[in-house]
Amino acid sequence: MERELLLQCQRNDRNAQRKVYEKMAGKLYSVCRRYLKNDEDIEEALADTFYKIFTKIDQLHNPDIFEAWARKITVNECLQKLRTTKKLHISIEENHIISADEHVSFEKDILHLLNFLPEGCRAIFNLFAIEGYPHKEIAVMLSISEGTSKSQLNFARKKLQELLVNQNI
């Protein structure tokens, strides 16, 4: 992200904020999609993300890390959304079994497959496999033990493999 553009955002320049939004909205929307299923929840998390970005941008001391900083805010907003809507529960039960009526042509779309995981497993899979957080940080973020994080990741991987086999992907 351009240093001058971010400096303008720190001065509450609406045009600069719009440009940052236009450059980042697609990327951050994709992050939200990995954590949240409902379009309304995604839009709300994205709006909250940009609100937080623009109100806290003066705390960003190194513009070179803007995208990573914005991604972290997005992940935290999605996790907060899951917590407040009580959708973030850790479970090793199979909450969703695909029936013949639900058979969908996945076209190897991992986002779609992730929707079949329980919310907690999906969050842990995203945090570990996609965002690169270690289990220790995940445990702190979600107020769970490291062991729970590891077992949920293992469950998510097995469930994803099962989904791939069952859907012939």
C-alpha cells in the first residue's frame, strides 16, 4: 500500500479512505468468507473491519505491514462475530452430513468445503492452515487449550478429506 495514501487516511481524508477500501475490500472479503457463512455476517464483519482500520490507522507505525495488519483485524472481527452470535463452539461431533439432496459440484472450491465444517473447526483450520497462526496463539485467541486446537485441526482435516472422497473431487 502506498505510504502517502495511508498518511492521508491518518488525516481522515475520505478520498484516500475510499481508495484504500477499493484496493483492499476484495482481499478482506475473501478472508471473511473463510470464517463466516452468512452474507449478512460477512458484510457486517467487513464493515466493522474497515471502521476499525480507519479509526486505528494512526497506530500503524510501519506502512509496509498494512496488508498484514488489515488481515489480522479482519480475522479478529470474524472471530468476534462468531463469538457474539454464539456460533463459535468447539465440537468433534459431525454437525452436518451431506445428503444426496445437498450434493453440490464443488469444483475443488475449498471455501465451499469449509462451510461443511462446524464453526469452531473451520475457525481453527483457517487460523492454522491459511493464516499461519501457531496452536499456542490460536488457543489464546479462542480461549481454548492447545490440545483442543490441535485436535480440532485434526478433525477438520479428516472431515475435509472425507468430503473430498465422498464428493469425488
